[in-house]
Amino acid sequence: MTTPRKDQLSAHEQALVAVAVLIDGGEAAGVLALDAARGEVLREAAAEMGAVELDARLPYAGTLLRRALEREEG
């Protein structure tokens, strides 16, 4: 399993996708697609992450959030 669109997402965007998928599951892709600037990239990342089985998705999202925080904190 790889980080969704890791090469295209900032740490902040990875955290955004992780939280959106945790809250909305499969609906997150549609919500994030509405972002005027980065909607398509965020939608693709959320769809990819939402396709991961729930048992793996939760720890995966936690890992993404932890990595994003570590990058933000420097």
C-alpha cells in the first residue's frame, strides 16, 4: 500500500484527505472534488484511500496524519 498521490499532495493535503476519508468514507472523494484549486487531485487521493479495506484504512489514515504533523512541525 502506498500513500495516495504522495508525490502530488502536500503534508497538509494528505492530512485533509485522511480526515475526510475517516469522517465520510467513500463520500469524501465527492466532497473534496469541490475544492476549486486542487479538487481533482484531492478527489483521486480520497478515492484511492477510500478503496482500502476499513481494517487497513484506519491505521493507514493515522499513519498519514502522523507523518503530516511531523512534516509540519519540521
